[in-house]
Amino acid sequence: MKSLRKQIILSLLLILTLACTKEITDDLFDYFEVSATHDENAFLESPQPTAFVISEISNKEETYSLYYTITEGEGYYINNGVNITPNDTITISNTEFSLGFIGKKIGVNNAQVTIRDRNGRTKTIARRYIVTDPGFSFEVIPNSTTPYDKETTPININIKGEENQTYTTQYKFNADNTGAGTITLNNKAVAENTNIPTTQNSFNLDFTATTAGTVVIQFTVTSPSGVAIQKIITFTVQKLDDFIFKATRNNTNEVLVNAQEIINFNIEELKENQTFTMTYSSSNTGVLTYLDKEYAPGASIPISKGSSIGSYKGTVAGIHELSFTVSNTEEDPVELTQNLEISFKDVIGIPPTIALNGDANITLEVNEPYIERNATATDKDGQTLEVTIDSTVDTASIGTYTVTYTAVDAVGNIVSVTRTVNVGDTTNPVLALNGSKNTSVNINGTYTETITATDNDGGDLTDSIEITGGPIDTSILTTYTLNYSVTDESGNTATETRTVTIVDNVAPTVVLNGNSLISINMNTPYTDQGATATDSNGNSLPVTDNSATIVDSTTPGDYTITYTAVNSANVTGTATRTVTVVDNIPPTITIAPGTNTVEIFVGDSYNILSGISATDNTDGNITGNITTSGSVNNSIVGTYTITYNVSDNAGNTATPATRTITVKAIPDNTPPVITLNPGNVAIGTNVILFYKENFVDPGATATDNIDGAVTVIPTNNVNTNIPGTYTVTYTATDSSGNVSTATR
């Protein structure tokens, strides 16, 4: 029985030991490595890409964060166009990623980048950048970095460099942009990676936001010598029609497990009378408190507009990636999301951490002073520990040296890291060209060689320079490539090249045959007199001109003929002649057929320009320019003469035209009206007489529409001695000859 109990106890102890061993092994030996590559040579204030790779030796899918410090020089990193402040922590979403280093100070710039896994373990890698001046600079200044959707924002590009030089500007959008937009120049679309030739003067591009979100744009300006520098700007495109939402922390420090981390919320209302709700998610285990009430991930949270405060408590160690989404209660709701990252740590059982300041591998030249960059160490509680240094570096002797840094925490955990220092002469001499790498000499001129060489210790190696590709013969139009080489005592070699082109850079002389100003009449054929040309050595050159196609003798105007000659170096000389085609043809006045002579009656209206037109060979219809002399009085009978004149734009005057207008009296066709005087009986106008009674004619009167009263002439054959009936006829005639009669 005792033996069985003993076996059970031993089995339990074995199981417990294996479990503890696994926990300790996982805690101590789950780790990762970090490597980075980049070109040390960087330009001032231009992003230098640095590629990082995290090797997960434990083969676990880890979550990582990153922060960095600048140990020498001045600068900062950017991630997808966003500035990273030294010592601020950001989340790393991939094991392979790239940061851009922007150096703010010429010379050596050193940075320490620290990667932390979800258990708080860290790896630190040092990076070195040698920042130089590119010889020019440029600024990218947007009017605003927070435009609204569909808003156009001017971006000023200001290039400062050598005078009379042409630079090219390109842009490209970051592939990870959450927003979108377009770039235009002078209202014309400009595609990504399109070269825009520019000078050092400033010019404007326009950014038009088309989709809300973050838009990162990288601008690259390249000098004539091929040096390219970049600037990055970030736009936060906001939705215009509803609201703006932000969620922020007061800092980016790590937080202890189960501690409350303050989160600031702000909703700026762009449209009145909205209400809002919020949900959140977390990549780890925790709970959000808002207005003294706890909410689990996914719960609907009423949130106030304006500023408000909540807090988040992480219940397990590691990175907590939080995503807050706010929506309004409109018929077509809008959702805006803000992301935050909080690192919660549990320091129990974690050994100290040492981070080197500067690179883990340093190369120095012989006799170059070694500057100790030290290291920093912290225990599991984040308290700074003392670091002891063991170093035997001797920069007077070529060799490889190791510097060891050691730290011990309060419970006796010991951690050490090493730095390797390589001392040697690896610096090439410096070949300095005086003047341009591409130079030219005029034919038969003098070429003078100007180049010097110095070693890294300041020694003059100019006399040791080897030159191939010469000598230069300036009497021949050709191109020489000179190759320079110099080697110091350690075998380090520097090379340089220069291109020397022998040119005839004097423009040919072009001389006109005849005058430079010539006038011809319109429709007169033009015959050009030509020109002659010679180069700087007096050799005749062919001359081309555009006289055959440029002069149009059928159209008045000034025509410029250009005469061109090109020498053997493709240098162009020109001269010009101006040919003026003169319009000497007068316009023509036309009177419509049958209207040269016109008759009208008194009182009739008449347009003296009716039936009159004028045309010109050049100006076309110029009827509206016709002038008249003379006038017509339509109230007075008579004959009137109108004279017509007109001139074209060239001052040519037409032959005058005339028209005769006769004003006639109105014709009278109405006869007078005769009225018989009453007779002697009551039977109207008739008269009754007795036999042999004396006849007295009662008479008659007449009136005319024009003449008024007119004379009435009676005619009768009355004979009272003979009984019978007789007729008396009365006749009236007006001045127009109209006759009327009446009888009694």
C-alpha cells in the first residue's frame, strides 16, 4: 500500500515538473530576431527607406510593436507617410516592413529601433545614416491637410537650387491610402509618376479629394544631375455632410494589466440635430467603461456629441488593438472609425532588458576616436538598471574588438549584450573635380585639367592621379571621356570621369539679301531674295527658310520669313524678314437694278439706303459702312439727288454712286359735285313755263375735293314760243380736268 502511494506521489511530481518545465521553457526561450537593411548614404530631409525583417524563431504568430530613439544627430522615422515621434510606440502588422528615416542634420545620424513582442520581450537594432546636402531643396506646402470630400486644395511646390537649371517633379499616392483624390496642374489631370519640368520658381498643383480617408502623397524632385529627393505630405480627407469623429490617448506608454487607460472621444457635428451610437472591438481581452457603465465589445453605446471621456481596461498582457466606430441615426447613416493601440504588460518573471545605443557593429578608421555609445537596461518593473562595460578597443591598431554590456536585476537575473568594433582603413581617397563632369571647349580653345586627390588622413595624392582618355585636341570637333584613378597606401581606390566635348558654340551669321522690310500689293506674286550664312570660321553654310509657305499675297497682313543656318555643332543662327501684303483694291457700291431713278408722291416715306449695298475683296459686306450726302423732302414736289460713298479697312474709297428721287404731286381723279338750284314749282329742280313766258335759268353750283368751288357752265335750247319739254345741261371742270354734268 505504501509502495502504491509512493508511486502516485512520484507520478504527480513528475507531471508537475514537466508542466513547470514547459512553462519556464516557453517563457525563457520563445524569442525572435530582427534584421534591417538600408543605404547609409541619405540626403538631408529626404526619406531614406529602411527595410526591417522579424524572424520568428519560435514559429508563433506574434504581435509586435516598435519604438526608437535618436542617439546621435537629429532626425525621425516615418511609417506610410506618418511621422513617428521618438519613444512613441506603434503597432507592426507584418514581419517585413519598411520605415523611412528623415535626417535633419548633415553628418552621422544614429538611431536605435526596438521591437517588442506581445510578452514584452524586446530586440534592439542600431541604424546609421550619413546625411549629405543634395545641393538643392524643395518645400511642399498645402493650404490645408484636412480637406473635406470633393474640396480642392492648392499645394505649393517651391524648388530652391542652381539658377537657370531645369528640375523634374513627380508624385505618387501611397498604396495603403484609405482615402483618394486627384492631382491637376492648370486644370489638367497629371498622372502618377509623370515628369513635370520645373525651375526653381514655385508653382501650384491642386489636390481634389474624392474619397474620405487618409491620403499620403510622396513628391520627388530630381535635379539635372540626377539627384532625387523626396517629401511626403498626408491629407486627412473628411466627410463634409455629417460629422467628424476622433478617439485619442493622452500618451503612448505601456499600461499595467487591469489598469484603466483614459480615452478621449470627440464628435464634431457638421449637421445639426444628430444623435450618435458607438461600438468597439478589441484584438485582446478587456472592457470599455463609458459614463460609469461597462460595455463589452460589440455593444451599442450611446455617445455624446462634443468631447467626452471613457477608459479601457486590458485584462491580459499584450497589444490591444481597439477599433471604435460611431454612426449617426440618419435615414442613410454614416459610419466613422478610429483605431487605437494600447500595450498592457505583466512584468512578473521577466528578466532585465538591455538595449544598445547605436549599432551593434561599428567600423572605424585607424586613429578615428571610438565614442562609447553605452547601453540602457531596465528590469521587469521598468526601472533603470546600472550597466557595466568591458571594453578593450584600441583604434590605433587594425583589428576586431568586442565591448560587453552587463546588467543585473534585484533578484539576480543577469543579461549581457555585445558590440563589435572593427578598426581598419577602408576609406577611399577623394577625387575632386574642379568644374562640371560634363564640360565643353570651343574649337581651337584651351583645355586646362583641374582635379585634386586627398586621402582620409589629409594627405595630398594629386600627383598620384592616373588619367586615361586624353590628350585633348581642341582642333577636332569630337568628345573625349577622361578617366581618373588614384590609390592610397592601404589599397583603397577612388575613380572619377569627366566628359570633354569640343564644340563650335558660336552661332552662324545669317545675312539677308535685300531689305528686311518689304511691301507688295495684294495679289502680286512674291519672289524672295534669299540669304547667306557663314560659321565662326568663315565657312559657307546652307540656309533654309519658310518663304514658300508663309507669304500669302491674296491676304493682306504682315508675314515673317525666318532664315536658319546650323553649324557642325548643331548651333543655330537665324535672321528674319517681314513682308507686308497691302490691300489696294477699293470696295464696290451697287444700286439695285431699276432703282437708279425713283419717283414718289408728296407725303410718301422713302429709305434712301434701300437697294444699296457695298462689298470689299477683303472686308466682305461693308454695306453698314456706307455714307450718304444729299436729302429728300417728301413734302415738296421736286427732284433730289443722293450720293453714296464707302471705304474699306485699308482706306480704299469706292467710286461714288448716285440716285435721283422725284417727288410728284398726288394725282386727282375725283370730278366736281354739281348742285342744281331749286326750280319755280314744287316739283324739285324742274321749271314749268307758260307759252311765251320768259325763261330765267335758276342756275347751279359746283364744288371740288381739291379746288373747292368751280365754275358751272349751263347749256340749253329752251324756246318758250314753242310748247314742249327742254333739257338744260350744267357742266363743271376742276383743275385736274375732271368733268361732271347735271341736267334740269
